[in-house]
Amino acid sequence: LRQDGIASLHAAMPGGEMTTRPFTIQGSELVIKNATSAAGSIQVELQDAEGRPLPGRELESCPPIYGDELARVVAWESGSDVGQWAGEPVRMRVRMSDADLYSFQFRDG
């Protein structure tokens, strides 16, 4: 077993999505622990508390994440910095296909 691999959010090849409840960002970048198959991927969107995508943090602007990583910084086309939303309630929407998401955290970059 992987050291950090006891439990995960899993999506099979057809894919799936999940959206968190609102929480407060503490930090300036989103870091995930993930694993995907060669054909699998993960994309992340940040939303306001009402479920509207944050500008520049839409799902479509998140290049697919592939591979296995213990500390992957999530980046969108406009960059990885999410510090402008620190202290505000947000939701995280995750789209996955043949992938596992073990954890996520916000930290200072």
C-alpha cells in the first residue's frame, strides 16, 4: 500500500464528479495527492459558496492532471495562485476519470 493510500475518492473510466460543501481557503495554492491510470485524469474547479465558478478557476481552464503524485500543485490556465480567495467560503468541484483523489489541502506557496 502507498503510505498515503488507505482511502480515496475513486472514479472508474466512465468518469464522475463531486462537489464539496463550502469551506474556507487557508493558503495560496491547492495541493492534491492523486493517482490516475494512463488514460485517466483529474480536473478541478473552484466555486463561490453558491456554486458559481470563480473567475479563472473554471473546470474548463484546468488542464487534465495525469499520473501519480503525492504533492501536485493544481494550476489553471491563468496560474495556480488562489490566495485572493483566502478567508472566503468556496466549494471545490472535481471531475475524474479512472482516477483516485487521496487528499487535498491549501498551503502557502
